[in-house]
Amino acid sequence: MPQLTIRGIAPERVIAISEALVRQLADVCGCGTDNFTFDCLQTVSAMDGKRVDTYPFVEVAWFERGMQTRDRFAETITKHLLAAGVPEVEIAFKVYSEEGYYINGMRCDAL
């Protein structure tokens, strides 16, 4: 269920790396590749009254898997984005709880 929301990176770059990236992330998490979503946001950033480039940023929403898995997950994303020509990237994790996440009206902790 890891959901990656990506901004400041051209969708074409993400698409180009998405197949290899999702395979490696699935290995890190020990789950299938069909558990992932990648959403590329088209954003407009402004500073000092001018339009500026959006800083490359990836937000990962998921159920916590521990610091070691989180570190490997971030390293994998970073490696692929740097290889795709993104000069620098920041990653933040947003953690969902199973009792607060619902699928078809059912809490995940009840499934």
C-alpha cells in the first residue's frame, strides 16, 4: 500500500524509472509490486513574486515497517531519482495506522 506522491520531478522521469523502482521497493517491503501507487503532481511554486522550479520532493504514505526498512526504502528511491538526473531529492514518510485506514468501509485492523 505504499503511496508515493511526487512533485518537482517531471512525470516522464518517474515513468522511465517506475518499473525497476517498484520492483526494488517491493523487495525492500516484502510485498507485491501491485501494492504501490506513484502519483506525479503538477505543481506551481512561487517565491518573491515569481514562479520558481518546484523542489524535488517525495512523500511516502504507508503503514510503518520499521527504521531499517524505511532507510532502505528511502535509499532505493534516492538512488533511482539521482540516476534519472534529479540533482537532489527529499523524502518524507507519512504513517497510517491500520485502525484509521479503511478499505471499502472496513478498518484494516478488522480485515
